[in-house]
Amino acid sequence: MKRMTLLVTILIVVSMIISGCTGNQTGSADATETATPAVTSEATAAADQVVVTLADNGQKVQLKVGESFLLKLGNEYTWQISLSNPDAISLRKGVMVILGAQGIYDALQPGSVLLSATGDPPCRQSVPACAAPSILFSVTIEVSQ
């Protein structure tokens, strides 16, 4: 686990250094209704970087203004991301992220944000499209001062 955390940290630092490149990021900031789960997140921290994964589905993540998190839902699905409050957190532009990650999000101001994601299997893009189901993911991000 410590080796994985170290590897994620190194990859994040390298991606930040190469920030002049545009990464493969999927995300949009659309308004949606907010629902607040009651459980605190088990997201793992890697040198001041929180990593939100599928294991955090339905959880709550606590951040302070100025902190950030890596959204890493994997590459088994094509993800569409929406934010209920794009004023409180925002996708960092121009940053290449590691394979399987959907981007780095920055906490901009205090507030509660429901981050929702719909994952469609790649075979949905085939002709004819497959009947494999999509998956839904959500976390509540609480940003404080």
C-alpha cells in the first residue's frame, strides 16, 4: 500500500511538471441536485494529495480551500463527470494525469459539492452498441476554510 501511495505521488508530481501538455481529461461542470451521504471518506492521501476512487462511492471527502484531489475511477469505463457547485471545486486545466484518472480538482471556496459520474462501457460506442450497463458514482466534497 505504501509503495502504491509513493507511486501515485511520483506520478502526480511528474504530471504537474509536465503541465504544459494537455491531458486526456473527461469532465464537465454541470449543475445537479445535491444529496449528502452520511459517511466520512476513506480516500487515501498521498503527500497532500487526496485520491478519490471507486471505493469512495457514496462517501464524503473533507478538503480545505487550496487543497486538491485526484479523481481516479479507472479506464474500464468512459466517464462523464458533473459537479453540483463548480464554484467550490473545479477541474484543473492543462494537467496530464496518470492512466485511469479523470483529472485533478482544486478546492476553490467553502461549500458542498456533489461530484457525480456515469461510467459507460466502451462497447456502448460500438455499432451495434452492447447492452452492458452503465455504472453510477458519486461523492460529496465538503470544502472548508
